[in-house]
Amino acid sequence: MIHFVILNNRQGKVRLTKWYSTYSQKERSKVIRELTGIILSRGPKLCNFVEWRGLKVVYKRYAGLYFSMCIDQDDNELETLDIIHHYVEMLDRYFLNVCELDLIYNFHKAYYILDELLLAGELQESSRRTIARLVAAQDSLVETAREQASLLGDLVKQAM
Amino acid sequence: MNPFSSGTRLRDMIRAIRACKTAAEERGVVRKECAAIRAAINENDNDYRHRNLAKLMFIHMLGYPTHFGQMECLKLIASSEFPEKRIGYLGLMLLLDERQEVLMLVTNSLKQDLNHSNQYIVGLALCALGNICSAEMARDLAPEVERLLQFRDPNTRKKAALCAIRIIRKVPDLAENFINPAAALLKEKHHGVLITGVQLCTDLCKASVDALEYFRKKCTEGLVKTLKDVANSPYAPEYDIAGITDPFLHIRLLKLLRVLGQGDADASDLMNDILAQVATKTESNKNAGNAILYECVETIMSIEDNGGLRVLAINILGRFLSNRDNNIRYVALNMLMKAITVDAQAVQRHRATILECVKDSDASIRKRALELVYLLINESNVKPLTKELIDYLEVSDQEFKGDLTAKICSLIAKFSPEKIWYIDQMLKVLSEAGNFVKDEVWHALIVVISNASDLHGYTVRALYRALQTSVEQESLVRVAVWCIGEYGDMLIKNVGMLDIEDPITVTESDAVDIIELAIKRHTSDLTTKAMSLIALLKLSSRFPPCSERIQDIIVQNRGNLVLELQQRSIEFNSIIQKHQNIRSALVERMPVLDEATFIGRRAGSMPPTVSTSSGASLNLPNGVAKPSAAPLVDLLDLSLDDAPAPSSSGGDFLQDLLGVDLSPASNQSGTNQASKAGTDVLLDLLSIETPPVQSSLSPPDVLSSIQDNKSPVASLEELALPSSLSGQATTPVGASPMMDLLDGFVSNPPKPENNGSVYPSVVAFESGALRITFDFSKPPGNPQTTSIQATFTNLSPNVYTDFIFQAAVPKFLQLHLDPASSNTLPATGNGSITQNLRVTNSQHGKKSLVMRIRIAYKINNKDVLEEGQISNFPRGL
């Protein structure tokens, strides 16, 4: 099971965190501090796995961003790397050449995509197309609601 | 409308925060935003609630407190619109965790949303439930999730399946309800549903034996077929990763098959073919393929034995191990750890490669490889492998040395074929990484050295050589100092030369030099310095020509700021100066330390201060030099914090002597025996210093056989008595200080004391110069209160002036001191001072009295201070 997902940049600034196991807020910030320290200090040629508190952290760097997932001791590390890649591809498809700024200004979108990919710390969907379709469908629901609201607003204005 | 809440948009806030140059500036912006959001919350502003929550999430991610926004999540979730719900649920998952009580309030909304007509809203609710539900919520909402497992929309079914996983992880009892719907999911074609369904089944198998049996019987075949289909499926762009169709599904199927096949030959048989196919046909040039192979190997290793498949699996691991990609090597090492229980021979074949991995630049790989090497070592290969590891120790990273050293030491101890090899290897480790060696390890080394009597000379010379180059390694210095102290004569006389040794010429003063160095080196810690002092004391007798020089060094330490060292040097100095006659007996070689006992002790629940001979030798002179037994207790207490305390070997010796079981008793009981057996025994016994033997256990013949005078022994025993042995305390109390005993002029006939009180008198305190006896009486009708008459007797030839007695008691006692009869104490027992004390014991009947005392007086206008603790009060006071 994936216990948590952390996304941080090279400066150690956190861009996304998702917790599937119970960690209090205090523990969360401690974990983040500890792990970003470990991961950022590892050289580029080293393996992508870090053993940490009886668990394993699988991380991968994409440009200036580090995607880390913490898994159980007997989970498949190589597969976790593929899950990370899967997520990155989804982000890339959604944002069209994703960059850090996209994740900053549209952090909620990054969460929505992650929520279609993982649930309860397990993989939910292997089809990129399905994920894209589901996110788009929900986005359009939001869009419609917003249009209706502005339409209503206009009507109210006209009536006044 | 509130002017604040309408303020900035999310995008503007993020931009403002990003524009901050300093952390203080950022805090300012966040504070302002938070204030605005709080204001909006207070006004119950509906229009911008979702925007405010989005802002809060961003602020939360920066690490600022956002608890005040938790209720906003609930309000948004309760709204009827999808956009509000979407952001509300996101906030819920981000800002709350399952332990917050607020979460309970959301159960109702979740229930409604799980029954919503809009499948996306159902999806949101499932997602939130799956990510943060607590055990209570799991119980409340399990029926909804169970129903949704059969929902028409596949995307809802897959979410419900993962939700079910969270539910059974929280409440395993609920597993049964999900068995049937989960089995149904395995027949699906939709990959998302299949993946989540397989995962759910895997978790159900872990939670319930019934589920495992059910799936094993009903689903194994179907799963094998599904795996076959997906493995043989033609190119499917939707699921393709690196030329493989849906590796995620592959892996989950393999994982479930592993669970089903484990411990069941029939189920294992069913999957053999497909496993062989996956193991041979999967492309291994991309990560996805390797991930599948890795999972497949693990499944092959776990299910019931099939020789052919295992060979295939081990070969795959061999290929992995020689891969250039660190990730692949890492998982290969990981897998070999599991394979070693299945086929140790096959793993041994890769030993050379694994050993190379120990030296990898990657800490993760090194750690894995070291664990593996540790498992690979046996009696037959321990020598070459240990050599490799020790060679590597020289060049390894500082942060890896701790792990590595611990493993090497453990290997040496576990597999050493002979003592000389053990000693050689340990010396190498100590010279390379002595600072990383744990105390137990070098303690054990000393025990081994002590037992290898034919190697004493060899060892001490080897240590001497090692010390020339590795003086920075603390534990090497300690072992060397101990050995030079014990076997110094063998060092200079080249006793017991082995053929393999080069002769060395060490003069007596060289040996003293090296110990002097250990004392003076500023990085040496207290234990090392204390051990060095003892070594010097021992050498002072072994090397008569250096005796004066040694005394000089000891004298230099008399002014040491560390009390322990100061005390030792003063004591040792007086031994050298005043007690020539007993010195050589005092510093005789330690008796051989019993290995079995030492190991047993270590295994047992010993306090962290593991006992060793060195500990014993540390404490030994204390016991001898200290003029009285009572302060000895304090001393020994003192020594506990630095020196390793009780000596097993000594304990053993005592055990032999007394022929009784070792049970807790006080060290002074040793003293009793000692006086009988002669000083060298005394020495050993004192070195025991603890494992308190009940003195009453000592066989009577020992006591009766004391030649010269029985009373001093009795009195000493008196002192030693723990309060529980008050029966013994009735024996006549007479005291001859131990110093006298050692010097051989025992005197002071016992003074029978019986004042007729209900409680026996005790000698509360006795030093070479002073004795205090307590007489007790109880005022009628007040059992809590005890009157004590303290009698002070001067045992020295000098008059004490300005005599002051002070006492302190723990909180449950109350103490009242009357004025003393005088403040001048005449010499040599020609009179005494009496003083009355009144103690009230609020815990009467539960706790016995205990008291700490301090006596100050002047001899020829020089201040003297004595301290002690009295715990030998009769019971029931």
C-alpha cells in the first residue's frame, strides 16, 4: 500500500502531499522535512529507493520536481516507479507539458487527477484515457455550474 | 458584502505569496489572507466559501495552521452543487485526518452522497471515504459500499472496491460481507475494476481465512486465465506501457496468485504454466517488464515448490544482479534475501557479486547487500568473507561504519573457528573502527582473551603494536590498557611467543609510556582513564623499576577534577605508599572470566552496563582501599554510572566459594568471606561488588573458620546487612575498620550492646575514623515515631573538634534533631558524643526508614567531611 505521496521541488518546497495512512499534522511536517532532506541529498546515479523507518520511499525526479511515494517493505518498488510515471504522464496530458507553475496555480487539479489514479493507497485505474475522461467530465460539470451561475447573475441584473 | 472576502482571487494570493522575498514577508501575506478568510467564515459568506477553502488548502500546504477552516469543508460538502462538493471533499481529505472529531459530522453527508443520483458525486464521496474513513465510519457506511460494488457504472465499482479495502483494514470483521461481491469483480473485463477487484481479494485473503479458502477454491483457475489473457493480449494502446499491456494488472494478478498458492500444492500447480510463461516471455529491457519479472520471481519463490520454476527464478535474479541499473540491482538483493531460505546454494553462487555490492556507492544498495552477506556467511566461508568486509571497513564511509562494524563483530563472534582468529579479527576491527564498537563487544573480547591463556602474551603484544598506530580508537585503547595491566610482564619478556609473531622489544618504561599517554590524551573518556589508572597500579607491582614513575603519574591525578579519577588516584597512591606488603597480592592477575556466564548474562535481562572483568578490575581497588564498608556502598553506586558494573566472573567465583546460588545480595557479604580466604581472595570478592548475596546464606563454617577474630567479620557483616536482615543485626556490634584488617592488626574487641529496647541497635555508619551506632526506642502509643539515640565514637588517634552531624530523610519521613551532647570527640574511643533524633514515618508499616548522613569535623583545624547512607534500620520502624 502507498502510505503517502509527496511532491517537492529541488529547493525542498512542497507542491503536493497526500496521506493514505494516518499521520497527525505534526508528524506530517516532520516526515516531509526528513524525507525531502534525504532525497534531495542523494546523487543522480543512485537507485530510486530509500529505506526509511521500516518502510520504503520510492522517488523519481522529473525536471526540478521530485515525486515520492512511501510503500510497504514487501511492495514492488519497480511498479511504484511506474505508478509515479503514470501520474506524471497524466499531469502532462492534462496540463499539456506540465511545469511546476501549473502545479502551483492549479494544485487542486493535480489533486483531482491523483484522486482518480489512487484511492486508499492503492492503484485505481491503469488506463490513462479513462482517467482523462473522468477528470474532464467533472471539470465540465463545474464549468456548466459556473455558466449557469453567471447566467443567473445576468438575469438577476437585468431584472433589477 | 464583506470587503475582505471578495478581495483576492486564489491566483492572486498565490502570486502574492510567491512574490515574497523573505519568510517574514510571506508570513505577513498569509496572516492577512487568513484574517480575511476568518472574517468571511464568521459572516457565513456563501459566495466565496469554495474560493476561501482553496486558499486555505494552499496555505496549509505551506505549513501554516488552518484548523479554523475545517467546518467550511463540511458546509461545502453539505451544499447541493457539484463544484462545491468537489472542493469540499478535497479540503476534507487535505485538512483533516481520521482522528479529528469533526470527521464524525460528515458521516451523514457521506451517506447521502453515496446514494446520490449523480455518479460523480458518488465518486467524490467514495474517494473521501476510502482515503480518510475511521473505524466508526467504516462500520456505519460499509453497507453502502457493499451495494455500490454492484453499481452499473464501472468507475463507481472500482472506487467502491478500494473503499472496501480501507474498510476491512479498519475493521477486519467486516471482511466476510465483501467476499461474494469481490469474487464477482474478478470476472469483469474493465481493467480498472479488475485491478481494484484483485486488490480487494488480496486484502480479504489477509483479513480472513475463510476468504482465502473461498478464493483459492473458486477463483484460482479464473485468475490464471485472466493472467494468461492479459499476458497474451495484442497491443492495446490504452493500457500499453513499454510494449506490455497493463503491467499493473499483471503485477496485481501475480500478487494474488502468490497469496493463493502459498501453502497449497493444488493451487500452485494450477499456476505453474503461466508463471513459467511470464518468467520467460516478459521483456526485461524496460522498467515495466522488470517490475513484472520481479513480482513473478517473488510468487515463484513463495508458492509450493517446483524445482524447474525456482531455477528460472534464481536465474532471473542473477541477471538482475549483474544489471547496470541500480534499481534492478537493489530489487535483486532484496529478492535474494527471500530466496536464501528457499535455496541457499543458489544464492551462494552470487556471493562475489553481492560482496561487490557491499562496496557500492549507493547507501541503499550497500545496506541491502550487507544484510544479505550477513545471511550468507557460514562456518566454511567466514574467513575470506570477514577479511573482505574488514578490508572494506578501512575505506568505507563514516556513516556506514557503524552498521558494518556491528555486523562484522557479530559475525566474528558467531562463527569464529578458533580463538586466535577471533582475537586477530577483533583487533583489526578495533584498530579500524574502534569508536563504532559497542561496549558489549569489547567486553566480550576481554572475556575471550582472559580465557585464552596460551595467547595472553601474543595478544598483549599485538595490542601494543596496534596501539602504536590507532591511538584514536577508544575501545582499542581500553582493551589494550586492560591487557597491558594484566599481562604487562608478558609484553616485555616476550613470553609465549608464537611462530607467526615478529619479536618486539618493549621496555618496562615503554609500556608505562603508552598507558600514561592514554591517561593524558584529552580525548580519552573517563572509563579509559579510570582503566588506565588501574593498569598503572597493576604495573607498579609487575615493574618494580618503574614503580616510582607510576606513583608520580598517579599522584598527578590526585587533583583531577573528575571525582572518580581523583578518588582512585588517592586510593592507589596510598596502596603504593603504605601497603607494600599487600600490594602484590592486591594486583594479582584477574581470575579467568567465565565465558558461559558472561554470555548468559548478556542474553539475560542485564542492565545496559554489561558486566565485564574490566568493570571488576575497575571497582576492585575501591573496595580494597576504602577504609570502611559503608561508604563503599556509595562508592559502588558512584561507579555505576561510568564503569561497567557487576562482574559475572567475580560472581561466579563467589558462587564457587560459597556454594550457593547467586541471588541478590550486598557486596559486603563478599568482604566477610574475603577476610577468611586471604587478601587475594578478598580482592576478587571485592571486585564482584554486587550480585547481592544474602549474607545469611553464607555457610556458617565459613564464618566460624575465621582464624583471628570473629567479631570484625561479624561487624562488617552487620554493616552489609540490608534492612531486611535485621535478625542478624542482633549480633554483637563491634567494629574493626577494614583498613586494620588489611594491615593485619585486628583489634577492638566487640562491644556487646544491648540497651534493652525492642529494636536491636545497629552500627549505622563506620569509617576508619568514626563509628556511629543507633539505639532505637518507641514512645508508647505512637508507632509512627521512633526515637534514635546516635552515639559517635572516634576511632582515630586524633581529637575531633567542631563535630557536626547532619541527616536527611526522604519525604515520607519527618526528622527532628536534638542538640548533640558535645561538639568535641575525644580520640581512640575515650568517650563519645550522643545526639537524639526523632523520626516520624508517615508510611509506617509500608516503608522502612532510610537516611542520608553527613558528618563534618576538624582534625588539627583541618576540615574533614564524611558522608553515607543508612539503610540497615531494623524493620518495622
